Amino acid sequence: MAPLGSFIAEHAATSRKHGSKTRRFMGNSLRGGPVQEKDAAARPGVASSTAPRRTGGGRPALPAPSTDCGRARRTGQCTPVNTPATGAERLRSAIIDAPSPALLPFFTAGHPSRDDFHSTLSKLADAGDAVEIGVPFSDPMADGVTIQRASETALANGVSLDWILRELKAHGDPGAPLVLMSYYNPLLAYGLENLAGRCGECHVGGLIVPDLPWEECERIRELFEDHGVGLVQMVTPATPAERMRTLCRGSGGFVYAVTVTGVTGGERRVSEEMTAYMQRVGECSSLPVCAGFGVRSADQVRTLAGVADGVIVGSAVVDCLERGEDAGDFLRSLRT
């Protein structure tokens, strides 16, 4: 992701198997269909979109659990108040407190080798504001060639969800909040209740599940919120307005705004249409809004700074690691 991708319009008809059950891909969740408003607001103690929007862009100010001024804090106009109480709150605060926009690098755990995991995590946490860690999967349908290849390499290296959690616990706090990205099958195979508890122990503040429709996410959302982990919801340019509001209200930590249709990877131009779309998402959300897909240059980051609270950098980071280059240096170059 920018590792999330083609769960939008053209993939609405795609399906995959969950044992004997066929699950439709994310396009159904994001494009339309009946939306269950019940429990769209997050549970107590979890940073979610139920509060008024932080300052910036003419939106109402946010009565913060940990911060109360959003963008104003970045310019020194506000002072932090309380320490975030949960992983989701820490994730939210890290994004809105960062230099605008926050950088959220993504890498696939165990790529290019398992031996690189700890050093890669440390470098990305040092250079970024939060780190998204991909769980390798054999059928990463939302991802482009770069991340598909990274998943294949990681699986060949023997990486599993259990291995990732063990390594995260051994690593300790990397200094930046963590977001775990996984397709749903590995989570089910591991056991949702066990996973929620372990994520809470491993400094994971957010979970992204690109093939889990909104209508089917209530159970996992509640389980993870009980451990202070927010289930990050995703919107796209094709998401209808009312559904976008529902998804934003139900998100935890931040809202993931997919900026283009298609799979991940490849540089994208920040168009006027994209800018208008990001503004629409921001008007719906009280949480930080992070833009995903195709971010590879400092120019793109500067352009997105006015409309996005954070930028997710995925394929470009994975490419950098595959070439044996320093991904931390690459991330820092995006801020210039």
C-alpha cells in the first residue's frame, strides 16, 4: 500500500474464499450497498472520528484526549496536553503532531530478508512518524508488482504473522506508532482474540484489513478497540458521500484515503481532482486523513501537505529496500 489499492470500483466483483464462505472484495464496502450505521462510532478509549474535526481547513476544533489543536501544534501555536492513553490515540497524535504532512512508510516484514527486519524498522521509525508493517500473503490482490514480489520473498523466507509479532515484542518500542496491514485470511488463521491482545502488547496502534468490508468488520473492530488498537477504514474517490461519512466515523487512528483506482505502485500526479477529493474526505473526518498510493517524490509530498495530514509511502520504500539502499535516507529526502 501505499499498500492498499484496488478494492475500489473495478474490483467490486472480485471474490475470494474464506473456507466454505466466499467473501466479496473491498469494492462492495466502499462503493455502495446498505451501510450499517449501528456502532459506527468508536468505543470508549479509542481514537476515532466521532469528535469534531481538528483545526485547519475551516473545520471545528477537536477536544483532544491527547492534543487539542491538530495543525496548530505543528506551527508552535499549541502545547501538547496529556500522554495518549491507547495505541490508537498515540497513532492519531503522532500524525497530527508531525511536520505537515506526516510520513507513514510501509514495508513488508521479512523483505528482503528476515535479518533486516529490526534495522529496517528502526530506520523507518526514526525517519517517519508512524510505520506500516505488511503481513506477507500469497494473494495480495490490492498490491502491485513491487509489493507482490516482496510478499513472495517474505513467504519464501518463512515469515508468518506469529513471527512478526514475536519480533515486534522482542524489538520493543521503536519510537513511532505501528500499523499492521494484513489481508483477512492470515488474521482468521491466527485467531482474532489472540491477535488483538498481542497487538496491544507490541506497540501496534492501528490495523488495516483491505479485504474486510465495513458490513462485516464490527466484531474485529470491537475486539481490537478493547486492546486500544484502531481498525483503520479506507475510502476512495468512488465512495459515495454518505458512505464516506460512515466509514470516517467508524475509523480508528486515522482515515486511509486511497487516491487513485488500481493497484499500488507507480508514481501518480497530484491532480486537481485528487486535491478536491482529499478535501471532501477531510470534511467528513475528525481524525487525521492520510493519502495512499504512488508517492515517490518530495514534490508530491509538498503538494499533498495542504490537503492531507499524512502520506503513506509504500512501493517506493519497498523498491528502495530491494535495491539495498537506506530507506531512512529516502524518507528524509521526501521532506526537503
